Amino acid sequence: VRFEAALLEAAGADFAIAELEIEEPRENEVLVRVAATGICHSDLAVRAGDLELPTPVILGHEGAGVVEAVGARVTTVARGDHVVMSYASCGACRQCRSGRSTYCESKSDLNLSGHRGDGSTAYRRGEQTIYGHFVGQSSFGTLAIAHESAVIGVPKDLPFTALAPLGCGVLTGAGAVIEALRPPAGSVLAVTGVGAVGLSAVLAARVAGCATIIAVDVHESRLALAAELGATHTIDAREGDLSARLGEASGGRGLDFCVDTSGRPEVITAGFEALGIRGTEMVLGVSPAGSVLEFDPWSMLNRSVRGSRQGDVLPALFIPYLLELHAQGRFPFDRMITEFDSLAAINDAVAATERGDVVKAVLTL
Ligand SMILES: [Zn+2]
Ligand SMILES: [Zn+2]
């Protein structure tokens, strides 16, 4: 079957619309007609060459659409279902079997290799192999072959543009707070970096009943949006000593929790220094390769740092939960979306994202 995709021919290039062929789904795969796809930082990291994948490759990992066909062993969705796509997991390793599929032992093979587990791909241009299977889906195309584990059925009354970012950015930020950190009501929580992941953490902190929610960023527009979405304090990271300002905003008691999405070692360190006793910092951001954090071991006796992959969540349970909160008006994550009206607008959407003009760009196909 022929279809169109925004192809990355080589690292560093712009995306180019190409006509390609796609296979029928294998037994554990789902063919999805993509209706909308978000742009996320990992897509930009591959394009920049910071995350290496074989090329030419179809990226995109925040897709939403309609099931066109399913493989013989697929039982969770059927043709015509509306779905959100998230990451793939094997279902068989120790982590998957204990309900920790974000830590699947085959995660890199299934999501970041550019091909299936057996080395094949579902995509061709004439005789040429096209890589894909990115984060279980490769959603920068009008059709996508997704791993069954990456596909989650959703209600049919919701716009695809709003649904698309649920599978990665929104799920990660919200999961970090609600699933991984589980702050007690009344907690003081800071979020350093309020892009899509950070704003989702702000929204989740409000759902969790945090009393003080501090948003940190360098873009005024993002801080203003964070304040509208529930941040009680905002800090421009370019002004003054960040650790001291976080301490002030906490009312002098120190942070109970800090969620970092910036990946910048100096910001992570400032967040750690602002923690109160038994405070926890969670690292979600992608740091430049070779980054090093320095901590005084004594300070680790009563404070801690941990990381999380995709907020520790099971997407099939957590995405419906977020949609329920959204329907109640308690999780208005769609406020951070800027819509671009075609796949061909992808390079404009990428440029706007890199400039910080938009928080979450979503391409509607
Ligand atoms: Zn992502
Ligand atoms: Zn696994």
C-alpha cells in the first residue's frame, strides 16, 4: 500500500514529504491511519544527530488515528477503533511481567533501533529499505505500523489533535507526579522546565493536591501558561540564584519534590540544593551526552534524586484516566497545543518548537 510520510533522509536534514510503500500488519501489529501527530523532543534529537538511528527514517511518536487493519493475534483493538499510540514493550521480560513496562528490557530494540526485533522494517521506497518503528509507531506518515503494545483504544468523541500528545509528553509529565512521586496533599513541588512535559507535571500536581506549585523556565509565555494551569509561583531561571529563589518560593521549608525536564546539570543541581529534608528530585529531561552531576554524599542521606522513564505508567490504564480527568475539566492539557494543518507543515512546526514559540506542536493530517 502506498502512503505519504515526512521522511528524515539523514541527520541534520529537513523533513521531506515522500511517497513510500507500507506492508500489511504482522500478527502482533496494527495498521493505523494517522489523523494527528505531536512533535516531541526525541524527534528533534534524532534529527540533530544526538540520538542515532539508521536513515532514511520515519520518526514521530505521538500519533492518534483510526485502526485500518490488525494482525492475526491482536485482541486489544479492532478495525475502526480510535487509538492513541505510545511506546512498545515486550510483555515477557521481568520488568513487563511486574507491571513496569516503561522499563522493558527490550525497550531500545523495540523503540529506538529503527526496525523490528528481527531486523526487518514495514517500509520501502522501491528497493530501498526505509527505517521506522520509532517508539513502536513512526507516526509522521498518513499510515503507521504500530506494535500492539503501543496502541491504546480511546473514546470516539474526542478530537485527534488533542489526543495525539497523550502518548509521550503528557503521559510522562503527569505520570512522574501522579504515579512515580505520589506527592501527599499539601506538598511543595517545583517543575524546572515547563514545556509540554513540565506543564503536564504542573497540571498533575494540581490534581494531586499540591499546595505550592513552582514553575521555572526561561520563556515568559510558558511561565504565564503555567500560572494559568495551576502554578502558584513562577521563576525566570535567568534571574538571580535559582536555588535561593526556589527556597524562597517554598516559604523557607524547602521543596518536597522537584521535577526536572530541562536536563541541564546546573538546573538539576539547583533543584537538588533547594530540596527540604526527605525531599526528592526526579530527573526526566534528556541531558547532553557526557553530562555529570556532582553531589556531596552527605546531602544524599536525607534527600534523594531519581529518574523515571515515561513517568512509570502503564499507558493502557493511565491514558484513559487522564481523559477522564480532562472530561471533568481537571486536566486541560489541550491548552498547550498549537495546531499545524498538514504533514507538509512539519518543518515550520519544528522551527517554531525549537524557537520556543509553541509548547506542543501537533500536525493534523
Ligand atoms: Zn517523546
Ligand atoms: Zn519487556
